[in-house]
Amino acid sequence: MTQNAQEAPATTGAHDLAEEFLDRTTPLSRLRSTMHRYPALSPAIVLVIAVIVFGLLNDRFLNPANLSLITQQVAVVGTLAIAQTLIILTAGIDLSVGAVMVLSSMVVAQSSVQAGLPAVFGLLAGLLVALGAGAVNGFLVTRLRLPPFIVTLGTLNIFIALTLLYSSGATIRGGEMPDLLTWTGTTFNIGGVNFTTGVLMMLVLYLVLAFILQKTAWGRHVYAVGDDKEAARLAGISVNRVLMSVYLAAGAILAVGAWIQIGRSNAASPNAGVDLNLDSITAVVIGGTSLFGGRGTVWGTLLGALIVGVFRNGLSLAGLDVLWQTFAVGVLIIVAVSVDQWIRKVRK
């Protein structure tokens, strides 16, 4: 009896080891491990499939004019999604990115048109406002230790109200503003596709942030804080300082997004970008960045923003109502989060 009891744990242990070995060598587990190492892989595959399918369904989809429209539509959301990526990498979330961008754009326009300041000073004023908004979010998260979701849900409403009070609900047209403020809307042609200066600025931001996150100590600290705050603290990383710097960096990016938005719409409106908060989160999640922090890339976010743009445009060309387009994006979000949960179970 004693001998059998002693043999049972050994047999069970050997069985568990065999199961673990077999699980590691199955095609599904290898796929999961690969997707864990390369978060941008799955959105890249989805984007390629979507482009092929929509291209086959409608000849106009791959028309240079339509591709130009997609890239220009993605410019603003793609820029906001960079800021959102930084926040989500630290296991936070920012519901106020769109509101901060709109507030910054109104300050830029009002400073130049109503106050008569040179365009450069208007842009600097918008930058300071966006940095201030980021500092407020960062302070509430780091010093008062409030959940980022609650903080940014509150500041979302505050910034919207401040925007309406500051602007009196009035839109400023592009013709009233200095040329520098609408410069981001100027176009140039590459291979028959028209791109705006705003699209180029967005891509430059992606290049810069990708380099910083991959090649600098600050970037590694951002990932470390998102992966495990306590472990990062024990490793000597100042968690609060990293978090505050992330919210400030996000604010600076949102100021650039405000400039791009003015050029894109050729106006500064307090009612612009109603859905930009959710669209930026959608791009980040579909792009493979984990909502639990510590895993993801900005290139995946760019792919996510393009996927949203491609789906909305392709479904529109197919004649589907805008409600079904929103429905499709909602399905994409649920699928992306489900895939992320599955990937996170990978054995390291």
C-alpha cells in the first residue's frame, strides 16, 4: 500500500511532464508562442486578408483615390492610438485622448484667430494645454493612486466641458486660420496615391516611438512597469516617474494629433472626434497590444488603425449601413481581446 502511494506521485509527475512536452510541440502551441513573441503578426495577417477580400469584392477599393482616402482617415486615429499605446503598455487606459486633442486644437485655433498670436505660438499654446492635461491624468494616477479608467473617464467630461466653454461651441474655419495651421492637410503624390503631410507626420511619430520603446532604457522601463509594477519597483525602476512621463509623452503626441486634425478637416471644431477615444482603443487592441500591459508594439497599433480604416471603407463600398460597419468593428474588438487572452496563456 505504501509502495503504491509512493509510486502514484511519480507517475503523475511524469504524466504532467509528458503532457507539457506534447503541448509545447503541437502546431497550435507553436502558433501561440510565435504570436506571443511577435504581437504584430496577427494584425498583419488580418490586414492582408481584409485588403485581398475587399479588393476582390469591389474594384474601386484598390483605386488610388480610395487608398488616399483611407490613409487620410487613418492619420488622426493613428496618431491618437500612439498615445493610447503608451498608456495601455503600462496596464492603463486613457478615455480622454480625443477630448484632449479637441481641446488642444481649439486652443491652437483660438490663439491664432481670436488672440492674434503668430501660428507658432498658437501651436505652442496647444502643446502646453495637452501637456497640462497629461500631467493632470498622470498626477491623479501616480499620486492619488486612482485607477486610470476612472481618472480618464472623469477628465474626459472635464475636458469636453472646458472645450465648449472656451470655444463657446463655435467652429473656426480653415480660411480664417494662418496657413501653417492647415499645412498638415496639404497633399503630395507617391505612386498615384495622394498622401497628406499629416500622414507623413504620423509615420514619423511611429518611427520615433518604435525606436524609443525598443532601443532606450525608458522604453524598457515602460514595458517593465506594464508587465509587473511591483517587480519593476524591486528592480530599482521609479514606477511613478515612468507613469508620469508616459502621460506627458501622450499629451505631446495628442498636441501633434490636434494639428493633424485641423489640417485634415480644414477647421477646428469643438464637436470633432466624438468617437476618437474608442477608435484609438480599438486600433491598439486589434493591433495586438495587451490590455493587461507589458506586451505590444506601436507597429501593431498602426496595423490596427489601418484595419479599422480598411473595414469601414470596404464595408461602405459594399453598401452596408454605417451601423453594420460599427457592428463589424465591435466584433473585431471582441475577437482581438479573445486572441490576446489565449496568447497570454503561453508557457514561457
